[in-house]
Amino acid sequence: MAKGGMFKISNRRGMSPLIATVLLMAFAVALGAFIMNITIDNKSEGVCDSIQVTVHQFCQGSDGVHLALTNDKTSVLIKEFNVVYAQGSIENTLKIRDSALGPGDLLQEVVIPVTVTNGTMVNIMAVIGSAEAPIACQKPVASVPTLPACS
């Protein structure tokens, strides 16, 4: 073809083999991290599904929310419980201190110093795993759309 035609020969060169290797390694590490994250989430949900808790008391008193429950003997070790209460788009989470329960253990009546109004959704959520790698379960252990008054 003549000069100035449709095709031109360029003096540009391709990517350096070193840069290509670094990019491939970064892609492999990112893909591996993604796959590991999916695998860990699936395992934790399986463990969270095996939690079996019996709720003895879950009500609103004049001094706060009263809660008493037992971790069933066939259940897993629960590191702690959280109270999640939501009204509209506002959601609050409170950790219940000293609430770790092994299989068959009882959480004596505990009073959580919070007042919830009518129409406030209250959930008790479990946290499993170790102190270094806690896993907050997504499914509530106990849930009520309106907390009843304690008798």
C-alpha cells in the first residue's frame, strides 16, 4: 500500500513480560480471595442454621427489655447475643455482656436498659465463632414485631 494509506506500521511495542506476570498474579490472588470469602460465608450460615435456642422470657418491663433463654444441648457454642431493635429506618444494636452460652447452658433473666415503643421490631441475634473471628448470624434467634409487656 502507498504511504498515507489505510494501514500504518507503528513503532509501538507490546506490554513488558514482567508487567504481564504481575497483573496475572494480582488477578489470581483477587480471584482466590473472592472464592475463599464465598466459601467461609456458606460454612457460617450452615453453623448458624444449627443454633437451637429456647426463649423463656422476652418482654418489655418498666426498667427495660427482659430476656431469659436456654441454648439447647444439640446446639453450637454461642459467643454472645445482640439485641437489634428497629423502628422505621433507624436500627440500633446492643451487645449483651457475659451472654456466651455453651450447649445446654441457661442465660438467667437479663435486663437490657432500653425502652422500645409500640411498633418497634426487636430481634435477638447470635454471634458464634471465636474472639479473633466472630461470625454474626443473619437469622434472628427470637423476633417479635411488638414486644409484649412483662407480667
